Amino acid sequence: MSLGAWAYLILFAIGVIVLRIAYRKIRSSSLFILYFTVTGTTLLFDYIIYLWGKAYVYKVGVLHNELDSHLGAMVNGLVLPSFAVLFVFKRCKWYWSIPLALFFTLIELIFTKWGIFKTNWWNPFYTVIGLTIYFPVARLWWNHLTKKWIHFGTLLLSFYGIFIPFHFLLHAVLKIRTYHIEWIEQLNRGSSAITTPTALIFAILLAYLCIVQARNGWFHFIVVCYIAYDLVLKYVGVVSAKHSILDSFLSFLTFYLGYLFVRFADKKIKDLSHRKEKPMLR
């Protein structure tokens, strides 16, 4: 394996270890609500700054095409939230975000020196400032989880944080499917310019249905809509797959895993809200 592959693999492994430490601290599945919410936030930020803003380029050295850089972004989007979760559940003071920010900035500088990360207009100073804010904001978000707009944002971002990595695995790593839209390809944006709007639209719909406590029939309707949407993409030639049935099944699975998690997170948050309200009702 290349230096980049080893470096990003080790970074990913560190993220898994940190997440496990955080889980052993509270031993509650609610931890994953925060993790996938922060993952969704991080990946969405990267989508804007990295993909459209061209702030930096990752050089993992695994996929050997433009998607190789996306793989690095995906690793970054999955590792940072692990530390955010540990920061929140260890109840760290805000100033602990400073050494954490410096730690990741140091990694950024080392990766740049090794040639496996390249900045265009991005400056390491932005990383220090951004991450110093990043960790306390995660704690603030968690502390106000039951507020309606935080509740809505949590469901939206957690779906995004699950759907995007799994969908990336489907089309970039396993190479089950490819996307073909000429004007997007001319902009060198590829599949990410399609999957992100898709994830956001369905995330917004699912989060809204949860917030208004819609009947199950509406949720089933959204599931059917996704299946129909995916089939239409194949019919019009936007999506191409050698094994159409397998591709459709795996594509639906990426959606359904996010869907199930949103329903799970919604129930957990509502249960927490009810527990907070009970003393006031006595």
C-alpha cells in the first residue's frame, strides 16, 4: 500500500478507537445520534468547501482517479466526529478544543509535507479556528437536542451522515454504479453533485415527517418514492449499472439504513423530551 493509504487507514483506525472509548464511557446507543449528526455536518461542510470551493485535495492513493480525493474527505468526515463525541461525553471544558484543534492541524501539516494532502487556498489557521469552535458547538447542540429545530437538524444531518458514506462505498469503492450528467461532468464534480442533493431532499422529507408526527403511511410513501426515483435515474441514463438488480438493492439499502436510523433517533429524542417534561406536569 502507498504512504497515503497507510496514513489515512491509521487515521480511520484512530477514529474507531476514540469512538469505542466514548461508547464505553456512556454505554448508550444515543451516542450514535450525536456521531452521525456531526458526521453529516462535517461531510456537508466538506461538500461546500472542498468539492465546490476546491480548498484542498486529498491524495490517498487507493482509487487512482478523482474519487481518490473524495475517499480522503470521507475519512476526514468520519474521524473528526469521533473526537467530537468523546469531547461531549467526557464533558470537556471548551478550552480542550484548542489542543484538539492543534492536534488535527499538526496532522494536516504532516500530511501536506508527505504529499498526501494539498491545500489550494485553505490555510492551516482556518483549521485551528474552525475546530476550536467545532467541538464546543457539538456539545451545545447535544445539550439542546430536544428543541424542535435542533431535533429537526439532527434527523436531517444524521440521515446525510449515513447515506453519503454508504452511497460513496457503493459507487466509488465497489464500483457498482456510475453517474452520467454531461454538464456536471464538465464541471468535474461527478457523482457527489448528484448524491448530495438526493440525500438532502430525502433527509428533509423524513425529518419533517418525524417532527409533525406523520402517520406511518407517509413514511412508506417516501420509501416508495426513493425506489421510484432510483429506477427513473436508471431509465433516463443518469445511472448506469452492470448488475441492475444488485445495484437497485444496494442503493435501496443505503437509503433504508438512513431511514431506520432517523426513525430510531426520532424516538430517542422524543423519549428524552418527555422525560424532561414530566416533572413540570406534576
